[in-house]
Amino acid sequence: MRRLFLAVILLASVLQACAGTLTRDALIARFPAPLMVGEKDAALPVWPIFKKDMTSTVLVAYVFESIDFAPVPGFSGVPMNLLVGLDPNGVFTDVQVLSHHEPVFLDGLGEAPMHKFVSQYQGLSLKQNIKITTEKNGGASREGSNVYIDGVSKATASVRIINQSALSAALKVARKKLGFAEGRDPDLIARIKPDLYEAMTPQSLRQRGLITPVLMRNSEMEKAFADSAGAGLDALALARPEEAFVDMDVSYVSVPTIGRNLLGEAGWAKLKDRLDPGDHAIMIVSRGRYGVAGPDFIRSAVPDRLALKQGTLPIEIRDLDLDVGLPGEPGLSPDALKIFRIISQSGLDPAQPLEFYLHVTRSKGIIFPEKISRDVRFTLKLPAQFYVAAEADNKSWHSIWQQRWWEVALLLAALALLTCALVLQKKITANAAAFSWFRRGFLVFTAGFIGWYAQGQLSIVNLTSVLQALMAGRSLEFVMYDPMSITLWGFVLVSLFVWGRGTFCGWLCPFGALQEFTGKLGQAMKLPQLRIRAALDARLKLLKYAVLAAIILSAFFSAELTDKLIEIEPFKTAITLNFIRSWPYVAFAAGLLLASMFVYKFFCRYLCPLGAGLAVLGRIRLLDWLPRRKECGTPCQTCRYSCEYKAIRPSGAIQYEECFQCLDCVVIHENESLCAPLIMEKKRPRVIPIEVLH
């Protein structure tokens, strides 16, 4: 019964985290008169917002919660929930944060920078490529295909998750309600170069492949209908087999080099005036018997005879009903020259070929005629010089890895150096002074680069967020938003199997490095070093396992409680926020560093939940890799008394779950002036064999 009760609580919390919570009454409070909140859509969890305009009621926007469409987990493993407003043209009317569990914005930077960030979406369009930059662009233009919004320093990954949540949810609504292209993101398509123009003749355009000719003779059309009921029904085709049935020129007339040269400046101006930003236009000039405009063609409508696809994506084309002509061919009839518009929301990618299908239908019979259809297929491909290729998906984690490649490369180089040092421990510790400087330098790198600069401090939050995401059945893709952390975790997980917990805690933890520096400073200042009795030390070391258990259990029941418990880690205060935080958190972090001046690495040894988790996982290590002698423990206790972590038992055995891999014991083990067995061996008189004397 107890297990069932716990399962019900867990299921309820998961469902609550994955579904929208706003009611119509709550929305009415947010959107007061003269706005009106309509009834919730029966098919999608969206609410229409209306406004009275004289005697009519106008749709102003659709509002919805991002968690209903794109529950992207944040760094706590729980998705943030945004209220998004989208007008009928795909323009954001508003974006607000309804709920979140982002550690950096909870009692860290505070929520003000997050609210300021989401306020930048108002007035931006899904037709634009919205990019996040760390530089201030408050005065930058918000027009055009590429727009930039200011990120939040020290919260780069979190705002990218917010961005993905807002845009992914908005795109799903736009595809269902506004006719945006199914399955294609406007951010991930190429863009026509609007300022590229080269004066060319129609003949040059043909030679360069900018005008695509389509020719099918009567005989070929007749062959297409062979072996069907439509064979032999076209008398003219049978009588004049070599004449053209379809003879068309197809061109991407919205490309300046093509449109201006074919239509002339006046025609080009008319065309531009009829196209919205991101729209495309295709011109088809028909000279054969069969064109795109048949006797039933309706101006400004979707043509019955012509269909367009790109890959598996059907794309709607509509007649522009544009009164233009070709200066070089003044005698063309209006039905012979047609320009079709493709709206930006269709998702057409100018970098990909366009596949056209011209339907040809024959009828057999009079009263109930049988319809037989065949397609004339042709492809239009725009040369690469006329468009800008799609950029990396700036909403997801791919671009942040590209931007931070050099940081990851430097980290990998440092990890390679550390691996070599640990493998060659005897050589690197042979000179105690040189090793001491090497360790100090590496810890400066850990605190300065990994911690403060690259924000690569690992945390128990990384574990609880993965746990909560797995319980809710959500993707773990969110971990990829932090290249430094995921790279470090990869190395740490491997090192756990080889060396145990100490590789991270002793070398790669930025706050651990700060504690080591303050501890050494306390010793240099001759501050009293508290020597905790072995029995009490062993009990205190169990505290961190209790803290770990409390945090892990809270992750099953309450994200809010987890957010509070993980504050026992001072990492966010000291490393992520550089001590710029409310005074209780700063006092706690500073107090731990101060305690380390009297009790060496106090927090790491007794309270750190991440260290406890790594210690548990580190028990599966493959090697007892620190060198020992038979005299270690009996009778020699030099290493044990020198170990500031109390990680060596009286027997001389290493307690690896408490070992920080500082290698001080290896320095002693390899030094003839420090290791008692080596000193005794050196002092022992040499016994010269009698044979040698003779």
C-alpha cells in the first residue's frame, strides 16, 4: 500500500510538470478588456484572443503554454513553462515565464534577467532567424531575416533552452493554425541574397541555368498515355507528333539577377511590391499547346494543373495575378505568362531542388467520362551563389558547441595532460618541488578556466536533473547545452572506473581547488589546524552520504524541495555567480572556505553530496593504483599521518572512496628522504659476500 501511495504521488507530480496549468479565468485576468479570451481549441491546447474592431471581432493572437508543445527539460531536469502569444502572421505578441526550476535564476542571478530576456521576443516573427548573442544589441535592427537578442551572462545554456522552448512550441502552433510548413523550421532553410544583382541577357540567363526550359513533344505525351484508356485520344498529337505539347520556361523570378533582367525595372518593382519578406516567386512562360492556365483557371487562385513539392513537403503556389510583361517578348498573352507566389511560411528552401508536376488529363466517354491523368515532371534548381546557406540550428545545442569549440579543445588537452600525469605518477612525483608547482598550476587552471571562465563546475544538480528527466520520460538532450560540463562528465565517468572519485575531487573541481588554496593559506599563516579524532572523522564523513540521500529522495517527490536542498552546494555562489548573490549564500560559501583554513577541505570531506555520489560510483574502480610497500602500516605510518584527508587506514591500505588523489603519498613513497622504509634501507649496512673479499 505504501509503495502504491508513493507511486501515485510520483505520477501526479510528473503529470503536473508536463501539462499546462492556465485556466480561462486566469487568461481573462491576464488579457483584460478590450481583449476577449475565446474558448480553448478542441484539437490543440491553444486559446484565441479577440478584439472588437467596430462591428467585427478580430483575432489578435493565439496564446498557449510551451510545456504543452515543447517540454524541453532545463538544468534541473524539469521543463520550464512559458506563456506564448502568436498573432495570425506568426509574430510574437508576448512571451512570459510561468514556471521554471533553473538553478542559475533561483536565488542566483534572480529572475529579473530571465524576464528581461523573454521580453525581447515581442514583435519578432517566426519568419525571422532569431539568434542569441552575448553582446548587447539593444539598438540593433529588429527587421530583416536575421535578428539578434541579448543573452544572459553566466546563463548561456539556460537562455538557449528558453529559446528552444519558445520557438519550438510556437512553430508547432504555427504549423497547425497558421499554415506554416509541416516539419520544416524557417531557421534552417537557405535565404535568397537580396542585394546580389548582375546584369544579364535572357540568353545568358539560359546559359547559366537560371532559366529552365521544359519541352515535351506530342509524341512523348502520347507515349506517356500508352497502355492506358487515354491512348490515342489526342488527334492533334497523332497528326503532328513532332510539335511541342509543353514548351515552357521556368525561372526563380524573385531572385534579383533573374527578375530584374527578365521583367525590367518597372516589372521588378511591381513584383517586389507584391511580395512579403521571405516570399518566393516562380515565373512560367508557356509557348506550347498546353500551359499551366487552362480554360477553368481562376486568377489569384491555386492552379489546378500545377503542383509543387520539395522532398516530401508539398508546397502551395498561388497565382499573383500580376500585370507584367517580358520586354523581350511583348506579344505574350496574359495566360502565357504566369507568376506564382510561394509564401515564406511554406518552408520552401531555395538551396534544395523544386519538383514540379504539371497534370495532363484526358477524358474517355461522354456521359460518365473516364479521367486518365499523367504528370509532366520537371525540376528547378537555383545555383548556390544566389542564396545564403542555412546556418546551424541556433536554437539547439549544436551551435553552442561550435561557438565553444576552442574551450572544449583546451579542456581536452588539459585532461590529456592530467591523464599522462596520473599514469606516470612515479615519474612526475620523483621531484617533489616540481610536482608541487605542477599541481598548483593545474588547480589554478581548474579554478580560473574550468570554473570561473568556462562555467564547467559539475554539481549534484547534474545528477538530479537527469534522474527527474528519466522519471518523466523526457529526452536527455538538455545536457548537451553545456559543452564543458558534458565533456568533464565523460572524463569523470571513465576515470571512476580506473582511479575512483579522486580524479575529479582532487584535480577538476573548481570549488575544491579554492578550498585547497585557502587550506594551504591557513597553514602558511600558521593558523591552528584542527586534528579531528579518527572515530569522529569517520562519522563526519558519513554526513555527505545522508545529504546525498536526502537530495536524491526529494527528486522523486518535489522539484521545489530539491531546489532548496541543493543549495548546500556553494558552487553556484562561489563559481557560477562569483559571489555576486544575496548575503546568506555568500556568507555560507565564504564560511566553508574559512572553515577549510582550519579543517583541511572541510566541505569536500564532510558535506559534498556530489563527492558522496562519486565515492559510491567509484567503488567499481578497476585498480588499487597507489603504490604500497609491505612496511606501510606495519610499522611505517608516515603516509597516514601526512594524509590531510585521513584516507589511509592504520593498516596502510588506501581508503579510495575518501582519497582525493593528491599524490602526496606517492611523493613520500618515491622519496628516499621521506619514505621510512627507503631511509632504513639506505642506512642498513651492506653485506659483502666472502667470495668478493677473496
